Amino acid sequence: MENQAQVYSHKDFESDQENRWCPGCGDKAVLNALHRALPLLDHKKEDYVFISGIGCSSRFPYYMNTYGFHTIHGRAAAISTGTKLANPKLSVWEVTGDGDALAIGGNHFIQTLRRNVDINILLFNNEIYGLTKGQFSPTSEKGTVTKSSPHGTIDRPFYPGELAIGCRATFFARVVDVLPKKMTDVFVQADSHRGASLVEILQNCVIFNDKVFANITDKEVRDDAMLWVEHGKPMLFGTDLKKGLILNGLKLEIAEIGKNGITEKDILVHDAHCDDNTLHNMLASLKRPEFPVVFGVIRDVVEPTFDHGVLSQIEEVTKASTINSMDELLVSGETWEIK
Amino acid sequence: MSTAKTQELDKVVIKFAGDSGDGMQLTGSQFTDTSALLGNDLATFPDYPAEIRAPQGTTFGVSGFQVHIGNVEINTPGDIADVLIAMNAAALKVNLTAIRGGATIIVDIDNFKHKDLEKAHFDSDPLEDGTLDGYNVIEAPITTLTREVLKDSGLDGKSVLRCKNMFALGIVYWMFNRPLEYTEHFLDTKFIKNPDVANANKKVLVAGYHYAETIEVLASNFVIPPAQIERGVYRNIMGNQATAWGLLAASEKSGRKLFLGSYPITPATDILHELSKYKQFGAKIVQAEDEIAGICIAIGASFAGSLAVTTTSGPGLALKSEAIGLAIMAELPLVIVNVQRGGPSTGLPTKTEQADLIQAVYGRNGESPAIVMAASTPSDCFDFAFMAAKISVEHMTPVILLTDGYLGNGSEPWKIPNMKSLPDITPPILKEGVKDWEPYERDAERMARLWALPGTPGYEHRIGGLEKDFLTGDVSYVPENHEKMVRMREEKVQHVANFIPELEVYGKHEGDLLVVGWGGTYGSLRTAVSQMGTANIAHAHFNYIKPLPKNTLEVFGRYSKIVVCELNLGQFTKYLRGIFPEITFMQYNKIQGLPFTTDELTTKFKEIIAQ
């Protein structure tokens, strides 16, 4: 944000710590994508702070050569809030997982989005607990068989996008670990958004939930399974981008260009900046196999941020205040003198 | 013209009691402020129900305000009242056991009708059945007379009734020869936008005063001459307000902006309210979504360089335990204020107790030493909040400050300090441009690491809850390093003993009995010890719990018997026994949600000395 004289390369953000993630872990791709995103941004290196909770993904700060704080389970959103408010000049990134943010830290997650604190939240969603060695998480699909659900889960999952939009989040994007360039691009957009930016990263856990997103990411199905949205562009997908979304009443439907008289003009154009979040919620909720999964920046709207509100209240109160030092406060109101 | 005489008194305890909506807190504070202006020493305690608007006339809806004034040193709000103002039957009912034999009881006779007595669970009329034999009962038709005074005021019935507390106050002002000017001025200011209401209240106040004078409610009225008080400018201050101001003062002194992360909880919420008023000092206040978020937001702010504080009461401290451990591990400054209340669980939210000491000292996973301090009077909440902040930032580790509901809601006159008279606070902030710095290198004296703030170029580093290497702060699972770090964190807390005052005793330098207390029992213990006459007795009061003052053992050695008095089952006793196994500690405990009374203490002390 400040005038930046220095040009950084991805190497400037790589730490000397040995990477302890499993070979093939999707987290590494995210780390690389972020190392490449930061030099594209407008912050000084010393202004970056990475704050994480507990879980595999929460090791992230150790691999960033920036200020970092590896905190306690579920609380990274609250700690990030404090850091950002204390020094709004900082670029604060919360790194969290589906267990950390949506189970133990669910309250802080929703409240931080509601308040619209100007931080970036990277939510690594692998639909499993990795660090505790393979229990289901709040995003595991119903029926998921794990060590703690040998007969399949019976609870219904959260879909982070729906939850976030329900909290009136001002920025929601979805990316996937297998497409690093797209990740880098979305991270840059998340940073430029003023307010809480939530990026859900579908991330493969090779050990405990391998191929959970294969029905989206496999090369054979990818074109039909992913719809990348971009503000102002029609929402097209499929090989040769011949399929698109249309609205039929209050339902999204898939239409094929060239069939039933459908032309590109009939396809819905993505409006990420629309205040009304109804369509954003519908997009965030689309699921395989009936629909493609929507990726990219689904919602990006401008609303006052919490940190700005805190600062401007301080400014207003200071202007109007007649008591401006402790000595003045101490003798304010009723006092008497013993002579 | 009245023929009543005036008698001089040393001290008196007055209790104002009525329905929650009767304005008893305001009435009591007015009497307090007027007495303070006349130079009396005093202490007060409000006693109000947990219910916000309990049904009218019921015993659980009674709100009380007790004030103890004197021309002698006053350390407590008083055990039992010499004068009770009971605005209804329920107020009399709940206070019957809290008044001295022979006390003066002023009742609003208009609220002692059959229905009122029934609601208060009186089987028969206490004014007639002998219940009040031996008391000096003044039956005043307060409600009727208030209506009469205001019949032409144009105020509606409800507003008229709201003035009746001023009638009662007028009576008490006459009884104790207090001028009305202060309260008249207060009413003018309070109702500046509503002069009709101000005038009505003033009229009723004067009417009450004249009523007392005319009917000569007492054969003589009283005067309590000014106390011998140190010269200076004074104000009344409540404990929670003093805590808030102490933190603000520490912020100004240290140059670190105050940052409060807090969740409302009785009886700590007033600190949040108070700090929320002073944004002009740059204080950032977040009312968080829960207790855990409150402390975590504060920890995040501490990482970024703020003077970070979280305020709570017992159940909230339990929720914050894990995060306190994080601050200890990350070696970040943080002040945790626990305004203790009766426990366990939800317990007695509006009553006082000292049962969180063990929780504060030990209540975390792993070896996680925190500095623990305790305030002992409403006004010294200022000093200890200031010291908690100073020690926390200078030693780079969390401090838990224990106060309690009795201190937090109590008030007393306070000689206003000058900011210049307060000690400096020097946070160990790492200045730009230092080479060869390591995140966990520490100074020999305090063993504090340096505070390297995000935003400072060149010091990018990572901290966290995993065990750290002794020097680099990198994650380390090396067995020897873990033991070294565990010992270091404990030693770091013990080093604080070199920076705190030694323990002083009140009374005999050596002798038969040392009365030991900590925190909010100071007033009761000091008063009781001072009333022990020629006994070979002394009082030692602890404000520093962990670490203890360095001369503690030496002090203990000077007395043949030691009794530790606490409002719990003996938590400080247990703690002291662990540290000084060679010393025999007797204990005296009370767990009723109430403070000690002077009588029960002096009786106990005499018994111990006689043994």
C-alpha cells in the first residue's frame, strides 16, 4: 500500500525452514502460488503477517519469510483481527483449514466475516482432519468413512461458500491446488479487496483423503466439472466453452450454446460486485455431478471495514474530546481538596 | 425552629434499600459524594440483584447501597448498618439480619400494606408484631408526602413516584447535618434538559429534610466531623473504574496504545464500559464474540505492539486458559484482569469470593507460569492495574490481575495521583537497524526477549505455541531444549521478585499472631487487626501472589502463629504451604459470597491467641 521502492521475487518470501508436509501434499502448491503472488502485490515485505491456527495447513507461516504467528486451534481469525486492528498498515493473512475454521473456530470465522475485518483468509479445505490422522471434518460429505466414522458420517456438511455468504462476507473465491496460476491470480484479487477476503482452496490430502476432488480435477472431467467465473464475463464451461449457466425462475440451469436456440447472449454474465448475494450463494452452492463447481472470485463487494470503523471512531471522539490526557482525566468530574 | 440537639459521631454505617426501580444506588451515591465533600473518610458497597427488573416489592428485587463514613480511617463498607432506610417491606425483610441492635430504621409506611407484607413473606406486620422491638423505627409516609409535594407539579404519576428517593435522602441529610447544595447541583446537571424533573426532585429533597426537622425524627441529629486525611485533591472512585484508569495510565506512560479484547461478564463488564469511553487516548476496544476471542484478539494486538488487555470473571478465565498458555509460550505481554465472583460454574455472579487463586496460578496445561497479582482496595485497583501492565510489557509475559466483585463495585475516596509521580514503563521494543538479533535472545536481568514488531524491516520471524529453540525461537523438539525452556519460563516469572516491593506488616514487628490475607479482604482484616487493642498481632497483606515478595519467609519467621484468612476453602494457604513447608499455617475461611465481618475476625484472632 505504501510507496514501494523495492521489487521482490518469490525467493524473498521463502523461509529457510525445512518443509514438513507429506510428499505430494496439496499445501505445497498453495505455498508456491502464494510465494509467487506476494511479489505482485503492493506491500513491503515487513508488513506481511501470516497467522495460522492448528492443523497441517497451519504450518504455513514457518515457510514464509515474513512475520508469522502459529497460534492455537481455531483462534487464528481472532488473533488476526487483533493484529490488523492494532496496526492497520499490515497485510494480514490468516491461514486455516476446514477443521480449524469451521469446527473449533466456527464462531470466530463467522464473526470475522460479519465484521468485515480487512484480512485475507486462506481456507484449506481437504474435507478431512490430517494432523490428527484422518477423522472426518465439518466439510466431509455425508457418509464419509474415516477412523472416527467407520460406518460413514451421519452429519451434514458445511459448504464454506454458503456459510460465508450467510455471514454477509464481502469477498468469496474458490480455487483448487492443482491450478497454481489461477491460485496466484485469485490471491492477488483477494489482497486488493478491502475487507475480509475468504479464499476456499480445495486441497488434496494424499494420505487420508486422496482424490476426494478427483471428480472435479481429473483431466478427463475437468472441463465439464469446473466453471471459472470472471466479473463481467458470461459463465461458460465445458470443452470449447460451449456450456453455460442460465436462470430459469429461481433455479440455475445448464444450457448448451447452439442447442434449443441458445446463444452466448442467453448465458448469465457474472456480476461479482452485485450487493444482492442471492446469485452468489447459488453459484457457491453448485455441486457435482449435476453441475460444475464454480471457481474464481464469486463475490467481491465494497462495504465499510471494521478496522476503518475503529480508526474513524477514534478520530471523531478525539476531535470532540475535552479530556485528552490522563492528568486531565484524573481531575475530571467531582473532586475536592483536603487542605 | 427545631429544638433538636446535635451529637458528634466517629462513624456510621447507613444502608439505603428499596426496589430495584427506587433509585437506591443514586440515593446512596449522593449521600456518599456529599460526605466526601465534607471531608469524611468512607467506603461504599452496592448490593443489587442479578435480575435487572425483578417484580416490584419482592425480596429478590431489593437493591441496596451501603455507605460507611467516619472521621476516622474507614477501610470497609461496614459489617452491619446503624441506619437502614427501607423503602418497602421487602427491603426491611432482607436487611433485618444486617442491622445493629438499636439501629434506626426509616420505613416508607406507605409500602407496608397487606399486599406488600405478603410479597415480602412477612406472616404478620413487623411494625406491629414486635419484630422491631429494640430498634428506633421511624414510620414516614414517604410516598404520600412525595405525592402531596408534587400535586401541582404537572408530572405524571410515575414520574412523581420516581422522586420519592429524594424524600428519603432529605431525611437522612437532616439526620447527619449534611447540606443539600451538592445534590441540588447534581440534579440540575443531571436533568439539564428537563428542568421540571430537576425542580420536582429538589422540592422533594427539601421537603424530606424539613419533614425530619419538623417531626424531629430523632431526639438529636448527628455530625461526623471531617477525617484526618492526607492533604491533596480527592475524588471518589469505584474499583472497576480504577482498574480501567490504571490501564489507561500505563498506556500513556509506556507509549503503547491500549487494546482491550473483552466479552461482557458480571462483575467485570464495567471495565469494558469505562474503557469504551476513552477512545481519544487511542484505546481500541473490541467487544468480542466470546471470552476466547476476547483474549485472542488481545494477543494478536500484543504481537503487533499494543498494550493488550482482556477483562473477565472466573468462568471467563477458565475459557481463556489455553490462550494464556499461548502468550506465555510466545512470550508476549498481556494483562488478564479477573474480577472474581462466587463459583464454581455460574455460581454467584453478583457476590464476592476469592476462589480463583489456584486457577490463576496453576490453571493451564503444561508448565505455564504466569505472574499473578491482586488488588486490595477499590482505589488501589488503579495502582495494581498500572503495575500489571508495567511488569507485563517490561518482562514480556502475561500478568493475571485478580480483583473481585466487592472491590470492583465498591468505592472510596482516592487521592488523585499525578502522572509524573508514576514510575516509567519501558517496553523492550527492538529498534530498527540492529544486527545479529535472535527472536528469543533475552536480557540477563529480566530474561525478557525483545519485542520485534511486525512492520519493522529486517526482523521477520515466526513465533507460536510449539516449543521454541532457546535462542532462535525456531520450532524445537530437542529434549534438553524443552527442559531448559520450561525452567527458563518459570525462572523468568520468579525474577519479577527483584522488581516488586517487599512485604510490609501493619502492627507489631514480631509477636504472637500474624494475620495473612490477600486481595479484597484487606479492609476487613486491617480493621479487625486495628481493633485488637494491645494484642501482639500484625497484618501482612499480599498483592503479589506469584512471585511472592522476597522477604516473605523472613516476615513469617517473626511470629509464633500465622493465620491465613480467605474467602475460599484455603487456596492461598495451600499455595503457601507448598512454598514454605517448614511453616505452620492456620486458616480461617468463609464462603458465603460475603466479606468477613470485623466481629467474626476479632473473635477468631482472640481464640487463636488464647490457644
